[in-house]
Amino acid sequence: REVFDFYIHTVKRLFGADAPWCAAGIGSHQLTINDWAISSGGHARTGLEDNVRLDRDRLAPSNAALVERAVELCAKYDRPVATWQQARQILGLRDAA
């Protein structure tokens, strides 16, 4: 967690306190990093491309199952979940045609 907190501190120092940031955990660390990112005010990446398991004993049946887990963390920390339109805006992408 100390390295993670240093990462956040460095991002804020270099890009400003309001700069959006995201963290991604690979494999068994995905849930931990998602939790840390969401609880610290950042965004979280999740999906089968980074992790194929819900836990040690169960394969994730879909990306949706991993997203649902991230949504539960958002509820735990009283963080809103972005719509796809809001996500595009946060990322600075043009409106979809």
C-alpha cells in the first residue's frame, strides 16, 4: 500500500490535485487494487483481460461479473459509477457518433 500511496502522491504533485487517475491490478491483485483506487478517489480498471478469476476457487463467468464487483466497491465507498458517456468525458474522448 505504501507504493500505491506514493503513486497517488506523485500523480497529484505532477498533474494537480484534481487530475483523474486510474489503477489496475493484475490477476489475484485486481480486487485489492480496485479497492484501494476506489477508496482513494481514483478510477478502477477491471476485466477479463487482466484477471480471469472472481476468487481463488472460481473463474469469472464474464466481464460483467468483474464489473459488478467493482460497482459493489463503489457503493461501499459511496462513489458514483460513471456511465459510458461520463467515462468518455473523463477520458477526454470525443462524443460517439
